[in-house]
Amino acid sequence: MKEGKPRRRNIWKATQALLSLVQSFSESIKDMNEKIIGWCKKQNPVQTLRDFGIEVFNGGRIGKKKSSLTISKKNGAIKDWKT
């Protein structure tokens, strides 16, 4: 019966190490997500599209004047990625 106790302790230590690793990954992902959100808020999507040679018309249309792919004037988000 004494053989079981060290084995349980090792399993417990391994489990704690794994949980600590998962917690560390979780915190890193949250931090990276906040950095990405902050970077995206600072970007100007219309200017970025123009920098890559994509036409953006006054009505917010992208690529063609009658395109359904548009840019929201409210928040700068690009809509209807299906086209």
C-alpha cells in the first residue's frame, strides 16, 4: 500500500504543473488579444486598403462602384466579406 502514496503525489504534482501551464497560456492569450484589439482600434482601414492599391469610393464601396462590399462610416468595419 505504501507504493501508492508516492505515485499519487507525483500525479498530483504533474496535474498542478499542467494546470499552471494552462493558466499561463490563458493569461498570455488574453494579453495578446488586448494588444490586437488596441492595434486594430488605431488602424485606418480605408487608408490601409488604398495603400495596397484597392479603390475605395466615396460611398464606402470597395473595388467596384456597385460592390456590396462596403466600409461602415460609423466604426470603419468592412461589411459583407462574402463577395
